[in-house]
Amino acid sequence: ELQRTLVLVKPDGVARQLTGEVLRRIEAKGYSIAALTMRHADRDLLTAHYAEHEGKPFFEPLLEFMSSGPVVAAIVEGHGVIEGFRTLAGTTNPTSAAPGSIRGDLGREWGTAVVQNLVHGSDAVESAEREIGLWFPQQ
Ligand code: CMP
């Protein structure tokens, strides 16, 4: 199924100069970058993006972290790309993410209140379309 997904290089990934490495892995896999932008997300955008996590103990630290610096946002297209990018990214906790994945190869825990794990990828068709609408309002 031809899909599109929203990928974010989070502030830790941008600060560590891993944007190119993340985009390289996406392109090497054969997915297409359909749109690309860098922006400093504000609380309104992040509250909408992370609506499902509102009320969780890591919500405030998550917003602090995600607004701590610029984020690179991309619309990525390909067959099965929603699951495929999440496989490329690896599991949430970079300590246990599989080697070979972005988080497994490049991430680790830093002892912060929120897990800093370099990238975001949408988890379903509906969330992908919702998130693309938030980050790329013109698309
Ligand atoms: P992601 O899955 O991209 O989106 C939600 C983010 O919240 C997640 O990445 C982590 O950065 C963070 N997160 C999720 N679960 C926890 C947790 N249990 N403790 C701290 N941070 C978390």
C-alpha cells in the first residue's frame, strides 16, 4: 500500500548533527522525501501533535524537550512506509532498540525525564494524515 508518513528529526538528532544520517537511511531504504522543512515547534503545535500523551507523567518534559531546539520535519512516501520507517527507527527506548536501527545505532539514555530518541514516525494512516496536516498545513 502506497503511504506517506510524518518523520521528525527531534532536537537531540538535529543538535547531534544526525539529520543527514537519518535522511540517508530513509533514502537508502528506497523511500522518497516528498517535503522537508526545519522549524522550532511551539507548545500549541506540540500539544496537538502529542494529544494522545496529554496527562502522562512525561508529557511536560516531552514538550520541554521537543521545543528545546529546531526540529526537521519530512513527509516520506513509499509502500508500507509507516511500518517501514518505524522499523528503521527501532523501539522507543534507545537502550534496548536493535542495532541496525536509528535509535539502536545512534541513541542511548541520557538520564532525562523524557526518553530522547532522535526521531518520530507516525504509527498509523490516520495519525500520519493528522500529523502531516499539523506540520505541513499547506499539503
Ligand atoms: P515517540 O514514541 O516518538 O513519541 C512519544 C515520546 O514520548 C517517545 O517517543 C519518547 O520520547 C517519550 N516517551 C514515551 N514513553 C516514555 C516514558 N515511559 N518515559 C519517558 N519518555 C517517554
